[in-house]
Amino acid sequence: MRTDAFDFELPPERIALRPLPARDAARLLTVHPRAQAELADHRVDELPELLRAGDALVVNDTKVIPAQLSGRRIGRATEPRIEATLIKRLDGSRWQALVKPAKKLAEGDSIRFGNEGKVCLLGNLDAQVERKGEEGEVTLSFAFHGPVLDQAIADVGHPPLPPYIASKRDVDDQDERDYQTMFAQIEGAVAAPTAGLHFTPALEANLRARGVSIHRITLHVGAGTFLPVKAEDTASHKMHAEWGQISAETASALNAARAGGGRIVAVGTTSLRLLESAAAEDGTIKPFADETSIFITPGYRFRAVDILLTNFHLPRSTLFMLVSAFAGLETMKQVYAHAIASGYRFYSYGDACLLFRGGSLNG
């Protein structure tokens, strides 16, 4: 499909720069894509009433690492500022990263990362540019290894907020709390699974009281989730691979829930992509521990997920393409037009929608 089919205009004031103080007080737009899309305005704390006993809610328990590093090139006549976002661990001392400005770096260059006021061993974290790839991608070989490197990154780094937030304000200590879900446990993500940001212990308790089971899977979200699709046709877009895991115990529980008449409810597009990556043709969810680069666009046949809780996404993004595949492109255009007109807050810190899979306006 043409990428411009997934474009839309979003007023800048609709972009949320902070979450609401009460996470589950965010607005929730329910979408039943039947002959004419049925839209209803709710709040996230009403989610238990919108589901039913026996449904299985699936959350992503990945934890965002402080993957944004600021530093300077050293060892040459000039020392320009360098910004790096770690995107994939390669081994104990090497990371793949996106850097800006990439043109200021060559293979063999050294970068010294560090921020005043934070202690990282001797105050700095050095890395060498081992390899340069395409579009600002580099391999960084750090001076430290293993847990020592992890601690050093934690000392000098900060959460890599999405560009549409970071370009409007500085990252601060509050973001270190806000940009992490209550389920965060397994370190490895460089972006939050943002649908999970809406959950609170009270909401979890109410869901369980309703008879909705909650299951954890892990997908380490990569920086590619922020990137718009640049190719003119979706078929030419290459997805970044992300590592995920579904345990045998969780796969068995989800299959049992569906066999008992329950619906699989994915909290976020990250949970959905991992579940679909692990699903057999008949919808059976298999244990999974591997990378996935699944790219879901209209025409995809969903096998594992019945309902999707997700935030409102960027135009021309792979995430908007995914929700358009789930509920129908014309349906989602209606949904977003309603959300914009009704004052919904967009993107990572914004409001959410609950999509029920079914017939859609574009078939």
C-alpha cells in the first residue's frame, strides 16, 4: 500500500508532554468496527466493565533502560557534541546505537559520555566507534563490560523520550518515573510499551476481581518504533528486529483462556506483535524466545489477538498501519478524527483507545 494512505493532520496541541497524575484517569475511546464504526468515550479505569470474565489481558513487562547518552568526540582537534541512543546490545561491551550528528564520527573515533552531577566510576564513560552503518547507525565498543557497563550507563544516561516530546522540553527526573510501566521488570527496552503506562495497582485489582486474568510477556521495544515510514510503498519498509519472549507457562494459560471462550486482549502494539509472531496458523500461541521483525499492515490475518488497547500513534508510522490492519483503515481515520475533535491527548503520554477486532468499513 502507499504510505501516504496512512497520513493525517494532527494539531501540535494534541500531543501530550506529560501523563495525567492519575494514570488510569486517561480517556479511553472504544471502537467496534462494524458496518459503521461505533465509538464511545470512556476512561481507562472503566476497562474492567468493558471486558468480561474469562478474558486474558497480556502486558509487556520490558523495562526501559537509560539509553540516551550525551557526550563529545575526543582525540581530535575539535570535540563536537554527540548524542547517542542505544538500540541493541551486541555483547557484554558493545551496543548498536543511533548517533547525531553521525557525519562528525568516523570508525575508530572515541566518544566520552558523562553528565555533571552524576557519578560514573571516574566520572566518564568512554566508547570507540567500531563500525558505521546506514542512517546514523554505529557500533559502540565501551571501555567497561557486563554489569559494570550497565551501571555506568545507568549513571550517565537518561530515558530516551520520543522525539516529539524531547524536542519540546528537557528530560527530567520525573520522566524516569513516568516513562516506565508498573509491570516493568526485564531491562532491555529503549522505548516504553506506552499502553501499559495507564495501569495502576487499583486497576489491576479491579480487572482480576472482574475475572480477567493478567499475563506477562517480554518484548524489548526498539527505537524504530518512533520512526515514520520513509518508503513510498509499505512493501519497501524494513522493520528493526526486537527480541521477545513468551514462556511455555504463559502460552499454555493463554491457549486455555481462549479454549474456554475468553478473548486475548493485547495491552499495546508491542504485546500484539509478539503474540502474533508466536501464533500458529490456527491461533495457538507457542512458546517464543527470539527476535521478531513482524510488520503488520492492512490485509494481515490476525491469529492470536481479539482486542487491542493502544495509544494514539504518529501519522505514517508502522503503529498506525498496525491498528489500521486490526480495525480497518477507514475506521481508524474516523477514530482519529473523532479523537482530535474531542480533545484526546496523543502519543506516549496521551490517552488510549480499545479496539475490538471484527468487520470494518473497508472490509
